Amino acid sequence: MKKIVIIFLSLVALIVGLYGLLYSKWFLTAFPIGFLFGFFLQKGDLCASSAMSEVIMFKDRSKIWGFWVAIVTTMLSISIIDFFGFIDVNPKAFYWMNYLVGGVLFGVGIVLAGGCISGVLYKSGTGNINSIMALMSIPFGIAAVEVGPFKEFNLWMKTFVINGSNGEPLTLYYLTGIPYLLLAIIFVVGTILYLLFRRKRFEFSMALNRSWKPWIAGIAIGILSLFAYLSSNASGRNYALGVTHGVYHNALLFFENKDNLNIVTEKPVQKVQAVNSNIKGDQQVISAKKKVSGWLILVVIGLVAGSLVSGLLSGQAKLLPKDPHQTVIALIGGFLVGSGAAFAEGCSIGNILSGWGMMSIGNFEFGIVVVLANWITTYFYLMGGNFQNK
């Protein structure tokens, strides 16, 4: 049965991806990209939340190092396709208050939930009950900010924005005047030099039925980011990897009337000014619908499928019972994760992996706040306020 599931899901990812390539249905390539993303995350056990927490809990920096490798590889990947004109890089604006509030909620929530959004997704794929419960509450946290009681507060916070002199988003290359590609190369070279200085051995244990070193998974994810951005851009979404709104948009498919949704699967066609009033009316109806991304929807589905296949191959996909108390806490944590990600318009993937990859100053702020909030919550909740507790 396990082999059948592995073969079936792998073939689905391959066939859907090939069909999307052959017939220029670029949004379909999101499924194999998500599949590989989930596979790599599970192989390296590369959850941003545990990567941060384990630094102070176990003095283990291997996962945070793997996540950093993923970031700098993403920097290089995105800067290359931007340099050759395949995309127009799209860093996020510096909504400093949103990143502060969202970062605190997200940083606390990921500890209680037992994972960030991508972490919860890939752990759900391998049967983690707490992650499944957290995943159920994340869309409600997002909805509370985007369409619920915190909507006006979120919009008010967005009035606190810092832009460049011509209104452009603040980035590291804008502030320094150093070209994006050159900065990315500097980060990559610096990371390699640090690796050599620490004399880490390059052990490529890439067997499919074994776990990977976190930094190997990080390299794979960073390279995948290049193809993800190209696929996303061709599907009407000019941004790199992200999962926050993919979770929310999947939830909308279940809870929202399909007639109220505008599922975007390709770049909008530049049309000549309409002279027919009916055409204008149709366009107004479409714009009134809730916009959801077909690309993000398939990435999230593919991520869970890929993590399941990875877990089955290594024997780690098991539905195990959890302490009910922890499950309730995970449910609450999921709500905080969702609301924090909604305030900050992204999670550890959209704002840290991709956001730092595009060197957005606002996303640097978000990442730092998340790390600090994670460490404080880890210290009191997981360690009981005792650094000797392991």
C-alpha cells in the first residue's frame, strides 16, 4: 500500500507538471514545485520554528544553518533570473508596524503550534496530529485579519510605511547602491567561506530513504526557488515561494461560494480600452470577486503530498496520538500563526526565505522580531524558564 501511494503521488506530480509545460498551463507546474518543496522540507526536517527553538533548547544550530543556506541560495537564484530579465523582482514594502505586530504574534504562535505554516503543512503530511489541528485554525487567524474583526486595525497599521525617495520598496540594494546580483554573490561567498572556516565536511547523504543534512535540503530549496518564481510569475503572481495565502485560498474553496471567487491562473492580458458596456460590466463583476491564486492552491496541495511521499520513504509517516493538552495549545497557536502571518502578509517562507531572498528591509525586521519572539516563548513555554532544561 505504501509503495502504491508513493508511486501514485509521484506520477501525478510528474504528469501534471509535464502537462503544464507542454500546454503552457503554467499554474499547473505549481503542483510538482510544491511536491518537491514538501519533499525537501521533510527530508531536512527544515521547519523554521524548530530551527529557531533548537538554538537555545539544545544548542543545535544545524537547522538554522540549513535555513540560512536556503535563504542565500534563494538570493542567488532570484537575482540571476532578475538580472537576465525573466522577472521584475517584487520586494515587499516596509510596513514596519505590521511586521512588528505580525512578527510577535507569528513568533509566539509557531512555538505553540509546533511549527511555522510550511512546517505545519509538511508535518501534517506525515501524520502529526498537533500540526493537523494547527493547520485547521490557521485559516481562521488569517480571515480574522483580512475580512474579520482585525481588518480595520490591519489597514490602519499599513498607513505606517517607509518607502524610497521615488516610492520604491526599501531593499538592501537600494540602501547600499550595490547591484542585487553582486550583493547575492557576496552573501553566497561569505556563507561558503564561513563553511570552510568551520571545516564542515561535505557529506552528500542524498539517499531517498534517509534524512538529509538541513543545509543540503536548504540548497535544494534555494534552487527550487528559481523555478518557483518563474512558474509563479507566468501564472499571474509576481512573487517567489510562499504558502500563507495558499492555505487560506484552499480554505476558501471549501467554505466560500465558488461564484464569489476569481481563481487566477495566468497573467492578465493587456486589453484595448473596452467600448462595449457589457464588457465593462463583466470586468466589474470579476473585480468584485475574491481573488485567489490557483498557483498557491496547488503549491500547498503539492507540499503536503511531497512530504507524505518523503515520510513514507523514510518510514516517518505515522499517525501518532498526542497529549490532548498539547493539541488544544496547537489549535490556539495555529490561530496566532495565521493572524500574525496575515498582519505581516507572509510567513517564514514568503517573508523570510523569499523576502530576505529579495533583501526587503521590512522582511528583515519581521524575521528578527519572529526569532526574538520565538526564543522568549521557547524559554518560558518549552523550557520552563530554565536554560538547563533540555
